Amino acid sequence: MDTGVYALGCKHEFDAWQTVEEASCLSAGYRMRTCQKCGEKEYEILEKSGHVFDKSVVLEKESCTEAGTKLAICSLCGISLAQEIPAHGHKFAGGVCTECHTPDPDMGLTFSPVEGGYMVVGGSRDIADLVIPAMHAGLPVVAIGENAFYGDTTLTSVTIPESVRTIGANAFYGCESLANVNFLGSDEWCAYKEGEYQSLIQEEESGWAYQLKNVYAEYEWRKLG
């Protein structure tokens, strides 16, 4: 089928397109072709490309909590634009951030909601000095669950906040390295098992640790008052 374009009786035979003005990131260009018979010219718009920021130079490195800055560079025109690098957040291991050494507020612990707040049900097994937080997700930490740290031989000390009211049976059983237990606030506790209560008194030599991991390990501890 004849698809030629006729002007003044000419069946045009155009040569190849030639770019007259290159398109840029922000401006359109155009190209042209010419009929080899009559010289008539035909034009076509070349759309602007837009910037391609595929290169960058870091001006200020981001941290766990602070954003950084980079200079993004367009590979087509070379224009540069300052851009924010989002903070990448903490990477906790062993109770501290591996990059900035900020303590993990939750110490790698896992929690379960209970009446009045949260209960600690377990946690990382590579923390020596454990600090139970008083709050989690805006609510108080009121309990340490049964078997929460059962057999954790890495644990050497634990600090328990005043908000904790109960410590489940065997929570620290088998924590052979546990040498120091620090109760914040009141340290008046009793051990409960099978309907019987036993008032607890801190041992002068071994402190609370020996009772919590051995003597009264199988009891549920309840705070008095």
C-alpha cells in the first residue's frame, strides 16, 4: 500500500533523522529530516529526559539516630543536589548497639501483656549484666515470667525495678554465674509454693542471688506491701 506523503506533487523520500538540538534534563530538543527530492523538511520534538541522579558523594555520614547528607549528581548534566540520608537505627546485640554502644533499653528482652502492664518472658542469652526496664511500650513492667532466664549461664547480675511485683518459678533457676541481684525500691519479698508462703531475708554473704537461683528458685516470688 502506498503510504507516501505528497506535497506539491512530490512523493517524499526522507533521509535519516538528524538531531538539531539535543534534549537535556530540563529542556526539549528536536530532530529533522529532509526530502531528498524536493527539500521539504520534517521536524520531531525530543522530550526532555529529566535528571538522573545515579551518582552521589557522602558529605556527612548518617548515624544510628542522626540523618546524614549526600550530594546527588546527575550523570547527564552534572548538576548536584543535597539530599538527606536517613538515620539507620540501632543494631542491638548483647545488650548494646554494635555501632554506637548505646544500651538496649529492652536488653533484648521479650514481653507479654498482662494485667497492669507487661511481663518479661525471656530474652537474649548473651547479656551478663541484665537491667530489667521499668516500662515497656508506655506501660509498667510488673512481672518476670516462669522460666524466663532458666539455665542462662552468661548472666552474672540482674537489676529488677520497683515496678516488678512477681517473679515466676524457675525464672533464674540454673543461672550458675548469677552473683548479684539488685532490687530497686522495696526488697521485701515472700516465696509462694503450693499455698504456702515463706518470708525471704537477704543472705549477708550470698545476697539474693543464691536464693533466687537455688534455694527458692522453684517458688514464685511475690513482693510484700
